[in-house]
Amino acid sequence: MTSYYNGFPQSDRDEAIDMINLDELEERAKEVMPEGAYYYIASGSENEWTWRNNIAAFNHFQIVPRALTNMDNPQLDTEFMGMKLKTPVMISPIACHGISHKDAEVATQKGAAAAGALFSSSTYANKSVEDIAAAAPDAPRFFQLYLSKDWDFNEMVFEAIKKAGYKGIFLTVDALVSGYREANLRT
């Protein structure tokens, strides 16, 4: 059965995705996600110039193996702003998880918690901060806030995320209008 969120078909598939690397994950996700949702998540604004340059900058850094250093039991554990994480990974805020799956940010929070990663929810999440927090009550999480000119709204958000146990806020100040996303125009 297909359900829809704001005109986008949603997936309700729950299955393991077998993959060995991120390229394989991206290809498999493309096969199982609704097309519009996939291109919303796997693309950038305009002609994707910034997106491509960000990938190139990320790929510029290399992980250098530490051979012959008695690394019998390597650990990925780390600490970020006083939070202990099992892995040095943060799930960046992405709006509207509900366009890709009916469980939206609740499922993403559960996955991040299972991996020991930090999850950051968007102001434009499809699930409430309370529902996201309830999915993994002890997991670390941040909130991405698009500041509003309405300070009563901002204060309401601050109170809600504080009450729900969010540990920090990422402020987004460069989104005055929705991005012009060419990949989404095509789908």
C-alpha cells in the first residue's frame, strides 16, 4: 500500500540493505526509495556545484593506517561536546524524512542510536521533537533551528527541545527561501 506525504509517495518498506561501501548504499537506496525522495536527499541546490565541491573536499582527507602499532582492538569511541559516542559520525539535519519513509525521523533517530552516532533533527522534520526523543531517550541529539522573525516561535522551539532532552542547537542562517533544486524539478 502506498501512502503519501505532501504529494510525495512514502515507502513503508523495512528491510536490511546489504552493502560494502557508501556507493553501494546509495545505489541500493535509489532502488528502494521513492524517486522524488531519493533526489531530494541525494542532490543539492542549483546545478549542485557546492555539493560536488563538498564531496571533493571530504574525499581529499585520507585515513592513514597505523601499521605495526599494536592495534589489536581499535576503537571508534569518541567524545563530542561532553557526549560519549560509539562512532565519530553525525547524522546531519535533513528536512522531511517523511517523504522517504513513513517512520521519518523516528526511524533515523533509532538507527543513529543503535550505531552510537549523533543525530540532528531539522526544524522541518516530519515528526515532533517529542516523538523523535522518545524513539531513543538516552541517545544524544541536536536540533537544527531555522531562526524565525517570530521570537515567540523561537522560544517555543527552545523550550520544546530542552524539555525533550536535545543537547545542542545548530543555527541555520542561510535559508531565506527554499533552495532551487534542479534534480527535484526533473522528478
